[in-house]
Amino acid sequence: MVRIAKKTDYKKIEELKKMIDDEKYLARAIDMIAQNLTKSLLKEES
């Protein structure tokens, strides 16, 4: 299967760069990932 790359969205890339530099955003993102992983692990134990 051949995949065709989407056009680069430079505006979106700039937005993401700003978000990564935002400590509050980064903390929330890490917390959400940790919560999702925990929920996933708890489901596997059940």
C-alpha cells in the first residue's frame, strides 16, 4: 500500500510548537496520558 503525504500545515505546526512550550498544557497532556494508561492497565487486570 502506498501512502500519500498530506500537505504540510505550517500554521498548525506553529500552534503545536507554542503548546509544547506551555508548561500548563504539557502538564495536562502528560496527566491525561498517564490517566489513559492507568485505565487501560486496570481494564487488562479485570
